[in-house]
Amino acid sequence: LDRVRAMAGLRARAKVISENSFPVGVGLASSASGFAALSLAASRAAGLKLSQRELSILARFGSGSACRSIPGGFTEWTAGTSSEDSFAKQIAPPEHWELRDVIAIVSRAHKRVGSTEGHSLAPTSHLHQARVASVADRLAQAKTALLERDLATLGRIMEEDAVSMHAVMMTSRPPIYYWLPGSIRLIHKVQNWRAEGLEVYFTFDAGPNIHLICQAADQAEVERRLKDIEGVLEVIVSGPGPGARVIEP
Amino acid sequence: LDRVRAMAGLRARAKVISENSFPVGVGLASSASGFAALSLAASRAAGLKLSQRELSILARFGSGSACRSIPGGFTEWTAGTSSEDSFAKQIAPPEHWELRDVIAIVSRAHKRVGSTEGHSLAPTSHLHQARVASVADRLAQAKTALLERDLATLGRIMEEDAVSMHAVMMTSRPPIYYWLPGSIRLIHKVQNWRAEGLEVYFTFDAGPNIHLICQAADQAEVERRLKDIEGVLEVIVSGPGPGARVIEP
């Protein structure tokens, strides 16, 4: 809010009420949606009309991932070299591809190590540099796969990247182990389901809960199968979102 | 056996009966002990008197790890540059340190991907080179810790190395996921137990079963705690062994 006050030349204090439609602090990037919402709400309340790029930059100060929640649909966060050119832009609109994110909650416990602390430890892992060096390649392949609606390629890249991130965390000093028994159980299930012909891939944020990505047509089947699995406490389904928007003028 | 026949100038055929005192094919390096035993038994049966170095080189042709099972106690496998200088030698005798390996069996299933196939896939992982580059450092630290009986250092290096190996396998193309829910459950348990003051560290071979390394004095407590854990099918305790030896002349 101090940044918004500075931008608008205001000194007013504000009351912020935030609601989230999904669990907070369990590694589902809840801070991303929260900070994206706050950036838009605060800037509008302060009378500012920021561009999407300016909003994305502002949101990034709250939480890195938050910059991606400003534009809708499928977005890319360009790393940039300074605060001024690190923001997210849309690669494809939400209607480009009817993908579903079926999230299996295996733990509701608030994570002991936050994402920011986790990020700061990453360079202590002997695998960190190799991961960083390989990201551009995976990003390019993922973008192409996304534009071509090629789930097999996107899925495999996504799985590799998620495991790579967790590998860096698990080899940091001190190590961070976010995966739980339920996380591993579902990694194996996803592989078995694919072998059986159900096209579904997994990814993780910095937490134990697993995102199963599939086409909208397979969502019901994925949900049905998740219901019988030990350790799955709850299932949340999401799709490409519309981006940050004002819902009450 | 062909190698032994060639070394001894024999053409005789042999009947080989092999017994193992622990589960086979579940990622506990059973092939290592088997090939070490076979190397010694076959060479003696053929009338050869091989040096420990020669035996270690011979065993390595059966299974890489087998070369380490020839000398007793704590051994190091020197990579070498050819078959002639890739063998294991003793760093410290068995009585140097009363360590215990408390193995928690979480799966008796024969692994789907063998170690040799796993090794051959490693270079397809984007993390492989970083792992290889970091091994010399960890080996040097582990040797010093071993000679100084410094379990805290040895344990942390060992855990990092085990996770690093599994990270390479999980990011190979195709990926290999050996960890099971029980593996992860025990990783978390070991960390909790350490936080409570029980000095125990984990490591893995290329499989889901977890080795808990502790001082002999803590063995009973580690075993007791393992008994109550979901997914632990069996507990096997081992210590530094005496190396390959002829038990029946």
C-alpha cells in the first residue's frame, strides 16, 4: 500500500478485507492471487489507472508469482533485469485451451518454510545452477506446446520442471522437503493412469499438494479416480482464469 | 565365469548356487554382494589366488557396486579411467566405527527399472552434470567425516547425495520414480527424530527402501520407532561387514 500511496501522492490509510476461495499457505500460490487483487483494488481506490504492465510490476512486489495473476489466461513472467521490466504478459487468452487444474489437497497444514525463504536458499543447492541454466529451454518448449495445444509435450516439460524445483529445495542447505506420502502416491497414480490412456500430468507449487492438469473432457474421470485415493483430503478444480478485475465498482 | 575361465585357462563348467540373507531386486544392492561372492568363489574354485585389487576389478564386471563388497569395513570405489584401475579399497576396517544400517523395507516389489538401465539414463537429466561435478567434494567430506567418526557431517552429506541421485533419476527422460509414500514418510520422520535429539540419517540405493544410519547405541530406539510406522513392512539391521571371504574350503 505504501507503493500505491507514493504513486498516487496520498497519505490515506485503507481497510483491506481479503477473501480467498481456496486454502491459504499450503503451497497453492494463494499469495499470488491475493497480491494481484490488492494491487488492482488499491490502485483503483487511490484513483490510479495503471496499465496491465504497471499493475503486474506492482503486484510482483507483494509476491513474485502475483505478477502472473494480473493478465488473464495463459501468462509468461519475463524475468527482466530490474523491477521495471519484470512483469507478466498474456501468451494466450483463457478460451485458447480448455485445460483443467484438478488440485488434490494432501495437506492443509500451513507450510513451515515460506516460498520466499525457500527461494533464498535455492543457490545453496549444488543442482541450482543446472536448473537455472535449463529453464529457458523448457520455457520455450512449453510456450510452443501451449500455443499448439500439445498436452503430451507441455505435460512432460511441466512434470520435469516441478521435480527439478523440488530437487533443488531438497538439496538446499538446509534442505526443504515439501513432498508428503500423498504427493508421491499421486505421482505414481498419474503415471499409471497415463499408461492406461487417461491423459493427465502433474505439477507442484512449493508445497505438497499436487496439481493434475488435463483436458476439460477428462476432468470428471480424474476427479472420480481421486476420490478413492488414500491421503486425498479435498479436490479443487480450476481452469484458465480471467485475470485481475474489479467486481464491485 | 567366462572371465575366470579365461584367467585360469580352464574350460570347465560350474554349478553356482547363490543364497542371499536379504531381499533381492528391491534396491538394496543385492547384486553387489552376490557378484562379490561369485568372484571370490569362482576364482578360488578355478585355482586362482587373486589379490584384493584383482578380485575387486573382477567383481565390478558383474555389478559396479560389487567391487566395494570385496574389501571389508568402509570402502571407497575409485572411479579410475579403465577397467584396470576401477576398484575399491578399504578406508577403515569394520571395527573403526560401530555404525548401524537399519533398513526399513517399504516395498518388496522387484523394481521395474534396474540400476544399470537407470545409470544409462542419467545423462538425459538436466541435473546430471551438476551432480557429477559435485561428487568429488562430497566424497572428500564424507571420507574425512568417516575417519573422524563425525556422524552429523557424514549424515548430511549422505542425505544430500541420496536425494541428488534420486533427483537425477526423477528428471531423466523418461523419468524413474523409485520413492514411494513410505519413503517420503520416513524422510520426514528422520528429520523429526533428529529434531528430538535422536541422531539418525537416511540414505537410499536405487529403490524405495530407506537406510537409516545411526550409532550402534541408538539402533534399538530406531527399530522401536520404525515398528509403529505405516508402510514399514520389515526392518533389517546391518553393520560394517567383513568383506568377501571363503567360508567353506
